[in-house]
Amino acid sequence: MNRVATLQQDPSSLGELPTTGGMRPGPIRRLPAGAASVWQGSRPVAIRIPTIQVDTDVEMAKILNGVMQDPSGPWIVAWYRGTSRLGVPGNAVFSGHVDYAGVGPAVFARLAELQPDDGIEITGNDVRIYRYRVIWARLYDAATAPVAEIAGPTSTECATLITCGGTFNAESGQYDQRYVVRAERRL
């Protein structure tokens, strides 16, 4: 007898059809207030800024102990987990290098050239393109930058782009300023 033939069963003996969305037995766990927004919206996967010739991938990065981790390379932009996703109110925060050791100018080398009304396109993992327009650009001292204003939540759909600026300190390996661009979504 063929082994495959012995494994076949009468279709009527396979059991009940699964339900589509009915309540399942077991504990019900509710998310804390505000936690649902973490899963809403689309995760950024690419960014395009025609004015300054940026067209690159977006990687997910972490904020550890209040410090934004650097993007992994000179040509990639980091989006910070825990900041807003695309398509929902909030502040999606991104960073990119202005320059890179052994490379020179990097992905956000020309970020300071952006002006109000310049366009930014961010593609989400839902394959939609989310379009933003620049509303302001500012240079902050790195040591005293108002982090809550820059990276904190917003009531509208915003994207905040950050890169280094000012003077480079070779001893510390850091710039003394940060250039920040805020954009709002165009609907």
C-alpha cells in the first residue's frame, strides 16, 4: 500500500471550519493608554528629498538611555523606534550623517539647504508614499538643544530630520551643534 494513500482522510472528518474573528477563550489583555499608537501607521523604509538629492533607505534605530544611536553608515537614514510611524499624528524622527570618516560628505550633507515648503517623501512599509513639506529649520547647540521640542510628540503628522552642524571637535569626535528640519504632512 502506498504511504501517501494511508495518510489521506475523508474530508468530512477533518473537524470544524475555523472562525473568522470570533472571541477565543483565554485571558484578555488590554494595552495601556497610548500603547496602541506604537502599532498604528506605517514603518518608514525609504526617504527621498529631491531638493538636496537624497534618495536612500531608512533603517530602524534605537534610543538607548536617552541617546539616539547613529545610523549604520554614511548613506543610510535612521528612523527611531518609539517615535511616530507614518500616517498617524505624531513626530517621526530621523537622522543621517553630515559627513563620514574616510568618505567625506554623507547623506545629510546638504540638509541645511532645505527651505520652508521644500518637499520630503517618505515611503512606508505599506508601499505608500507620505509627502511632507518643510515648515522650519534650526541650528541648536548640541549641549543645550531642547530635546522635547525636537524629538517629542506632536499633534499633527510630522517628520523631524537631524544631522550634525557647527564645528567639529577632533578630540571628542563630535560636532558642537545639530541642524534640525521639521516638516508636516501634506494631505
